[in-house]
Amino acid sequence: MKDCKDQSLSSNLDEIWKKAYDEGRFHLLDGILYHRTKHKCVMALTDITLINTILHEFHDSVSAGHLSEDRALERVKTCSWWPNWKKDVAGYFQACDRCQKANRATGKKFGFMIQIKEPKAPWEIVHMDWITALPPGGDRSYNECLVLVDRYSKTPMFLPCHQDDTAMDTAIMIWNKVISHTGLFQNIISDRDPKFTSALWTNLHNLFGTKLSF
């Protein structure tokens, strides 16, 4: 062990050797130290330069493609071993700026999921959304479509509309073409479309006795 370049690693390995030699976990062959387990035998490293080369090849190289920490661990253990190797692999991965940027969460945190009560009859709960940016069509050059889906029966309804329709226009259309046939909804589930968040739309919901869910 005197020719090892990294003295701290050499000292650590000496201690492990003294403890584990009788267990047969280390083997010296042709001047090369091997670490042996039940299923494999790999080269034991004490040269810090060689250790860094192994870490680079199994993580940073083009063929490695910045593997995840778990996959890097799997690859390293197939050919080499050194004291505290798992800790060193984890530290190398955490120090990789490219990996940390790729794994860093962006945007707002997700909110809590809200459990939706299942309806007991058709048209109690309705899902609503818009299909936008459509080419003008029909006798009134419609360029949007309001989609309503009954949560109970999964029956869809498609209402042609315009991009510049106001909240009042939308409410009147739903009243005349849907509610007049289905009855009042108990709940409406939608995204946060501006039409739904306007004060007028909220007031109409209050008049209809429905609850807006988003």
C-alpha cells in the first residue's frame, strides 16, 4: 500500500483490510487489490485520480449522458470499489451543476387535490371548457366552441361561440341551450377562464343557485 497516491484513502483501506482480511473480502493478485463479495469481484481503488476518472466516465462522458445517481451507482459497482464509494458517487452527482439545474423544480407548487363528489343523477355536475383559436365557421363566423360534459352520463354538448363573447353572452347561451333542457346544475367544474372569474358570471351563478368549482 506504500505506493498509493492518496494517503487518507490508503490509511482507510488499511484499516478495512485488517478487519476484513479474515472474511475473505479482499484479494491481492499480481499486485492489484480486488474487493470480493458473494457475487462479484472488482478492483479496489486507492488512487484519487483514478477514482475521479471513473466518476467522470460513468456520469459526465457522452456515453454516460449524465446518468441519475442510482444508475451511476449501479455502473460503478460493476467494476470498482473504494472506501465510502457510495458517498463519493452521491457527492459527485450533487456537485454536477447540469444535473442540479435539470432536476430543480420550476414554476409554482401544485395545490392540494380536491375530491369531487360524484353525482347521483344526470346534469348535476358539469365540466366546462373552451376550444379556442378555431377558424371562423358557420353563418355567424363562430371561432370558439364551449364544451360541456355531464359528469354522470359523460354526455357532451358543443356550443359554437365567439372569442369576444362576454360573460353575459355566455351565461345567456348556457341558459337557453342547456339549462332550459337539463335543469339547473349543482356544480360546474372548469379551469380559471376569465369568463368564469368575472363578477357578472359569479353573480349569475348565485342567481342560478349553483356553485363554481375550480
